[in-house]
Amino acid sequence: MASEKAYLEYILEQLSGADGVTYRPMMGEYILYVQGKVIGGIYDDRFLVKPTKAAAALMPDARTELPYEGGKEMLLVENVENRAFLETLLDAMLPELPAPKKKR
């Protein structure tokens, strides 16, 4: 099941306080970036983030879910209504994420 563009727009609005949030459509889903780093994405109308130590600490009860069959487990963000929490989450995750790969 592909994600709805309306759900992506809702999440982007909720993340509008964070600096440098972008996305890229990928096979009916959306990969989310912050300052060029992949933080997670929208998969089947679910906001999933990479399971960094910071994300796990901020969401200790978060369920792990597969973004798609054969994908790596990610953390489900259920508290998408709380913009302050989302900004804190992204800020905490950012230092733990690898730098973007340089394009050749």
C-alpha cells in the first residue's frame, strides 16, 4: 500500500520547526531527510525513524516495524501531534546519523 501525499504533507507541517527537512518519493513511499541525512520516512502512512540510541531513549515504548518487506526495522513515531517532541527527536537523532554520501 502506497502512502498518501496528504499524510506526507501533514508530517512535513508537523516537522516545519526543524531546520532542513526534505523528502524524496521512492516507490510510493517517502524518504525523509534532515540536513541531508536520512532520518526515516513515511511508509504505508506511518512515520518511521531509524532506531538510533537517541530515538530509542526518547521513545522507550516505541514499536519496531518494517518499512517494507525485507527492510530493516525502524521505530514507529506515534506522537506526531506534538511538534516540540518531534523537533527534540530530530535534534537528538541528527548527530548519530551518518553524513550524506557524496555524489560522484
